[in-house]
Amino acid sequence: MGLNEGRDETLIKLVEMTDDSEISSIKKIVSGIIAIINNPRSTVQDLKEIIEIDPPLSAKVLKTANSAYYASQRKIGDIEQAVIWIGFDELKEIALSQKVCEIFAKEELVDGYSRILLWKHSVAVAILAKMIYRRELRKRGDDIYAAGLLHDIGMIAEDQFLHDDFKNSLNKFTEGKMSLADAEFDVFGYNHADVGRALTDHWNLPREMVTAIGYHHDTFGVPWKFPVMALTLYISDYLCQMSGIGYCGFSHKIDETIFQRCLNALGLEQYAFKMIAEDLKKEISRMESRGLL
Amino acid sequence: MDELANSDKLSSKVLYLETKIKHLTNELRLTREEYKTRVKNYYDLYSNMEKKVAERTREVKELHKILGEKTGQLQIMLDSSPVMIFYKDVKQKYVRVNKIFSKIIGVQIREIIGKSYTELFPGNPGHLFEDDSEVIQTGQAILNRTCYIETPEGQRQILVDKIPYKGIDGKVISIIGFAVDVTDLRKAENEKNELQQKIIRAEKMEAIGLLAGGVAHDGNNILTALSGYLQLIQINIPEDDPNRGYIEGSLKASKQMEHLINDLLTLTRNVVSNKKIVNLNEIISDYISSPVWKNVKNRYPGVIIETKLVPDLPNIRGVPDSLTKVIMNLVINAAEALPESGNIIISTRNISIEKPLDAYDLSIKKGDFVVLTVTDNGTGIAPDDLNRIFEPFYTKKAMGKSGTGLGMTIVYGIVKDHNGFVDVRSIEGEGTTFELYFPSTEGKISEEKELPVKDYSGSGERILVVDDVKEQREILSEILTRLGYSVITLSSGEKAVEYLKTHSADLLILDMIMGAGYDGLDTYKKILESHPEQRAIIASGYSKTGRVREAQRLGSGQYLKKPYTFEKIGLAVKTELER
């Protein structure tokens, strides 16, 4: 349809705009780490090489390695040592969070929205989704962690490049008439999930991730091939909002039935889910007390 | 109702636990897998590290090898050097030295490293050698400084270079040094200088000798004429002629001249002195009782002379007249050093020496010697003069003594001619001692008797006299005729050769030196070609040279030394004709 084509074009334009911006600055590292996550044969060397090319990231990694939490006996002086000390898997996450966090670093609060809050939300979603993966689905969860961090990245793009329209949609949402996604659709012709999809696709991130991000508000529109990640994202997103962690301005009401269908589709028990949610809350408050969030 | 509630509680508890267990189990499984991956990662890392270490080790080994080679090369170079090389830090401690350094100072290398020179040799100052502070402070090199170090071989003189090695900031961080042991070099230089001095002295003496020889040769010829003619007069005039005394006096004077010329000739050391077995004690006693002695006493009345002659003094081989001359000259020399009064002691003793002695270019090896000492307590001789006292004319010119200036020179020459040794010790203001060493001999003293004229007259034998000097020919001819021989005289060797082609002679008397043409030897050789059995006598006023000896070897008999006396000629001719 004409509308769709137009929509796609503006989307593409938006994505192109991001290429010259700071958003794109994280692209290399993020896609690199995600590639490592998805490659079972990747080594410490590979991770080290990715981190090394980003001075602020390297600095942060070393600082972390030498922090009280990791309690190294000797001063950690290089990335390789840091990778070994902190742990290959942990460091993947740390580096990823570190990098993505960079684009969320604006304090300005507009209509209850701020990037910081969005970041908090994204981290919570990432952690919860990973927990679900590990405890219920017995999967490692590195990839969904990354997806969690990135799932609302579309909003950043909108905020940065279509600021007025974005504010407009925020307005529309806060007036209470519709969900944020619908408001966006109204204003832009697409919502932040679409933007996220386009962006991550543009970055050549894995198909599953791209799809999950794209459909995280519209789970049952997801092509049947990649349901798990999308479903998990949805329910994690949903719960975090419900729990009031970070930014919660996505919808005014929750559709319980869809939520339940998703749980069923994943084979998740409510009870189990509740337990995991409890642990999430614990983890979030622990991170808050350590000043990480 | 309660039971229901309880069972609800229980089942919810169970549900909780079940879920918890499920979650934990899943986590555990995942963790276990992740753990495996992690271990593999670590293992990869470790292998990588091992590879790196192995490579690094290889590199290090390689470098070590190269370093070792280079060090070895350096060490060889350092140790091959004949120059001492050393390397010190700013604390003046030795960091490295080469072999020759260690060898010369006589300390093992490992004992040297880490110590300073002062630590190695406390209280043994090498001065410049030990102290580097000048170099360290000024940052300038010191080159070619002479200093002395004590070594097991004694004190050695060395030339030192010290060069500062500076760091990037220009401060001295170490010192490189080189030192050459020049002791032997200096010694050799000194010896060379001494030898050169000796040569100059010897050349001087030789020149004088030549001069003296020339004078003596002509002098002898003249004397021969003089003495010859006088002897003829002596024979011709009657016994009671009042002029006899004058003739005798003249002959005596002529004899004295002969002696003087003889002395001059001793300086040439070409003279064959007529040595006899004599005893110094006798000669000294003879001298004391001689009129010459009385003269000396008269001239120096304040002088008291004693003799201390050891009894049983061994004999020596010598020429009495020469030895007397020696004593006389030494006594006069001593007397002159006692301006108003004083003592002179002449003593003799017997000595055996073990080590060779060396002074005034004379030296004697170990053996038995008779020592003649003449000591005075006079004004003494200054050290500079002492070195040169035997130089001809030195005593006259430089020391202002009286006489010909040859007195000491003659003493020296006579001592040398007697294979002896002389040493002088003197302290200004206290006195002087001359010590003369003569090799002693086992021989016994012989007496010489003069033969009366009759015993050597001839009976008309033909004698051919060859001499380029007319007076010589005349005198010889007269003497021989007197003695009863028939004489022919010729003025050159060539003429003699010609003459003998057509004539014969029972005896030739050939002068050795005859101007530009044949000398005595040439003549004799030529004549021998046609007359291989020809008897001959060589006559010479000069010396028994190699040519004379050669002639004698070829067959000539006696050697007749001018000036002639009746006895000499008669004896020689008689002896030769009766051979």
C-alpha cells in the first residue's frame, strides 16, 4: 500500500540519519559483541580485540576489573587479564551494557520520559528475559540479554531526530487516550518497535533479534519461526512496566489475556514466572544500591 | 477447615520448592556448560601464553648466544692486548679488567672486581693510578700520565690514560682506562744512553790512542836515531873521556823519553807490553827507595806517607815500569790533594771476589785479586769530577791540576792493560781512596840478565836491512857491522824484492811500516814466493799488530821493537840466525 511504502521510506530516512550520529557509534562494538555471543567458537581474544578498540570502554572494563566487587589481588592492567578475571561471559554482558548505556545518557525529563529511565527499564527487561531463558527454558540467555538492552532503541532515535513529533506522541499518550505505540503510529506512521527493527537490521544484527525487537509490542504478529525471543521480550517488557521499574509509559492498561497467552505459548507457569519476577526485583534493588542503576 | 488451610499451605510450599528446584537445576546445568567453555577458554589462553613464552625463551636464548659470542670476542680482544685495560664505576671500583692488568698487579681478576685500588692496596699509594676524582669531576680525559705502582715484580713505571664515559645527561658514569708498563722501555732507553756514552768515551779514547800512536811511532823512530847515535859515540870514545858522563846522561834522558813514549803507547792499547811475573810489594818498596820518591817528598814536605803491605802477597803478571808509574802517579795525585799536610797510605792486600765488579767501563769477573790501595785525607774529588777523572787532560783542564793531564789516563790504561780494575771513592773535604785490582797469578818471579856484547857478535853473515828512513838504515847498518855482520841497506820493500831475485841474504831485517808501498808483511810475502826459507826479523817502532803476527806466522822470527839497543839487535839477529 502507498501508506506502507511511504512509511518504509521515512523509516529508512530515519535510519540513515542515525548513521551520522552518536547512536551509530555503538554499532561496531555492539554488533561485535553480539556476534561473539552467537559464535560458540569465539575466544577471549575476540572479545579482547573488540573492547580494545574503544578507549572509554576499555577504561571502564579495567576499572570494573579492579573494583572491590571483583577483588583482584593484583592490579589488572590489560584487557586480556580483565577478561579472564571477570569472566568471559560476564564481561560480554558488562561490555554490552556499558556500550549501549552510552546512548541513553541524557537526563532531561519530558513528560515523565527520560533516557535514564528508559535505560533502567531496558536493563530490567534484559535481566528478566535472561533469567526466564536460563531458569525455565534452559538457554544461556546472552542473546536475549542483548535484545533486552536494545529493544527500545527506536525511541532514542525518535527522540533525537524527530524530537518534536516524539514529544507530540508522548503528549498524546499522557493525555490517556491510547498506548504509546499507537500514539507513535499516529504521529509517525510507525512505532518505536519498527524503528528498532529497522535500525538493528541496518546494523546486521541476527535475524531473531531483529524480529524480536520489531514485534515486542505485537507478539502475535511475529512470524512463526522466531517466537521464543519475541514472546519473552514481550512478557519481560510487560512485567517491568507493571512493576514500575524504569520508564513505564507504554500503556495505560494491560491486556491480561494476551499476557497469559504468551505465558502459555512459552510453557511458563504463572507461579514460576512470579518467582522469577521476585528475583528480578531483588536484583534491581541490589544494583541500585551498588549505584549501577 | 484447618487441615485444608494447612494442606493448602503445604502444597503452595511444595510448589515453591519444586519451582525453585527446577530453576536451580536449569541454572546449574547452564553454568556447568558455561564452565566447560570457560575452562576451554582458559586452556586456549594458557596454550597461547605457553607458545609466547616458548618463543620468547627462544629469542632470549638466541640473544644470550649472540651476547656470549660478542662477550667472548670482546674478552679475547681485551686479553690479547699487551696494554692494561680497566673499567671503573663512579665509586672508583673496578668493574672489569683484562688479563694483563691482573697479571701485572699480581691479583686475581675475581679479587679485583668490585674493589677500588685503595681497597686492594691499602697504604700503597699509586697516586694517579688509584685516584679518579679528577676525571670524574672535570669530565675530561687524562692522557699519558706517568705514575708508579707496586707489583710483585717491584716498582713499575706506567703510562696511564683515563677516559670518562658519560651518560645522556653529561655526567660521568664510569671510567675507561689504559696503562702501559714502560719500565722495561725506560730501562732500555737508559741502557742505550749509557751505552752511547760508553761508545763516545771509547771513541774518544781511540782517537787519542791513534794520535798517541802516531806521535809514538814517529817519536820512536827519532829516539832510535838519537839513542843509536849516542850508543855509537859511547862505543867509539875512550873509557876515560871526560865527555862520557854527558853521553851517559844523554842516553839516560833518551831512555826516559822512551818510557814516556811507551806510556803514550799504552793508551792505544795496541802495545804488547813485556809482562813478567812481579810482586807489587817489591815494586812499591823499590819505588819508596828510589830517587823519584825523594823528589816527591821534597816537593810536598807536609805529607806523611805510610805503607801497609800485607806479607805473602801473591804475584801478578805485569810490567814493573808501568806499575811503578801507576804508583807514582797516584801518589803525586794524592799529594796534590793535601795542600799543607796530610797522610797518604799505600797498602796492598789479597782478595777473592765472588760477584763481578764494574766501574769506569772496566769489569772483572770473580776470582783472586791483589788490591793496591792509595788513600789520602785530602780535599777530595767532587762527584762530577769523579766520573771523568780518567779522561785525558781532564785533571789538568777541569780540575786545574798540574802535570801533563795524562797521569790518571795512564794509570787507567795500565790497569786495563793488566786486565785489572780501578775504583775511586771520594768525599769532598775528607779524602780520596783509589783501589786497583790486579789478577793474581801462581807464577814465580824470574830474573833477566843482560848479555855482554861479545856473546852476540856475528861472523860475516849477510844481512839485508830494509827501512824507508835513512837514519834507521844507517844506525842498524853501523850496529850490525860492529857486531861483525855484513850489511846491505835498501829503502823500500819493492827494491828488496828486486834485489833478492839476483842476490841472497842470510837474514832480512824488515821495517813494518814503510810509507805508501809494500809494508814489511807485503815484502816478506813476496820474498817468500821465491825464497820460501828466507829468515827474517820484523822491526817496528809501533806495535805488534796483526800484520806483524801474520808475518811471524809465515815464518819470520823475532820481532824487534824500536828504539834499538845493541843488545836487542844483537840478540835478535843471533837468535834468528841460529834457529
